[in-house]
Amino acid sequence: MMVGMVPNTHVIPKILVVDDEPDAIELIKFNLKSAGYEVITAADGEEALNKARSLLPNLIILDLMIPEVDGLEVCKILRRDARVSGIPIIMLTAKAAEIDRVLGLELGADDYVTKPFSPRELVLRVKRLLRSGQTTGEKSDEIILKELSLNIPKHLALVKGKPVELTATEFKLLTVLAQRRGRVQSREQLLQDVWEYDNLIDTRTVDTHMRRLREKLGAAARYLDTVRGVGYRFVDE
């Protein structure tokens, strides 16, 4: 290690805030700094991509309506880049732009907050996502089936021995279902246990993440069972 470098375990979490509205940037920056985070900012999509790749933030807050490269395209590019694909992303969307929220989740965003938003709520969402990327210490540290294995402390999912790139939220969703295998989990329960929402939002958020999770798991998607009208469960066979 070079002299003067700080071990990652002691680094203050770094948040990249992407928005072209100065007032919104200042509001978010003030509240995140007050909560103990380091904040870097970008005003357009090109700057966001450059800073994400060069500074490797712990989390990105991404407004969808930004110049140069829009937020949806930024999200898509980041998720295809192995160096930054695991960084949690919170989208900022206009209240009426439901289709953008759905598209954002489809492209790999972990969560969304609608404008106008509560700064306190946004900070809570940031804390939740950063916590999702840490060791949980819950139940078994490893779950091994035929073609699927989960190493929970390492946040590693393998299908037929090959790593599967999952976002923090996707990994937590899969882990919660696997730890409760055989038991049906309602969408509402998953929103509380995975997203930690006090006030339940659109349960289609769960469906969107499940669809993406199944696509990524390939052959191992057979372990994820849909219980019509109720929710989902993890089955051994």
C-alpha cells in the first residue's frame, strides 16, 4: 500500500450526485454532507460517466432529465461496464414520469425517489443501499444448491461456477428469498425486508427486479417461483 493511502474500511462513503439543477444539487449535497458522506457532483451525463469511472463512488444519485446523455442511458452504460456495474443507483424522477421509473428499474437502477422529494427520505434510502452492500451476518453465510451458490459475506453469486453480476438490491432480494426457501413472500413483505420501506410504494418495483434477476440467473432462475396473486418463493427443485 502506498504511504498516505487509507484502507477502504475507513474511507468515508462517496456519493456522486448527478443533476443539472443547481438548487437540487445544493439541497442534496448539504443533507448528505450533514449525514457524514463525501459528495461529488456532475451536471450532465458525460461528466457523470467520467466521474463514475474515475472516482468509483459508493453510490450514485441520478436525475433522469440531464443534458448530453440522459439518465436512462447513463444507467444503461454503467450497468454494462464491469468496473462500475455494482455501484448502487438511486434515480430521481418527476412525479408524473411513471414510465421512466419502470424503464430505470428495468435498466438496473436499485431505487427511485420522485421530485419534489424529502431530503430526509433520500438520506434514508442512501443509508439502506449502502448497508445492503455490507455483510449482513444473517443465518448461513453460504447457500449452495446444484448450479447456484451464494456467498453472502462476499456478495457473490455463482451459476454453474461463473460469477453473476448483481446489483446490491438484486443480491439482497435473492438472499432473502433463498434464506426463506419454501416460504411464500408477498410483494409487500419483500418491499419491507429488501427495500426497507415504511410506506409501501408500487409493488411493481418487486416484479421488475424479479424479472431482471431471473434473466441474469439463467438456468438457476428455476429456483424462483411466482405464486400468482401473492408473491414469490425460492424452491429447492
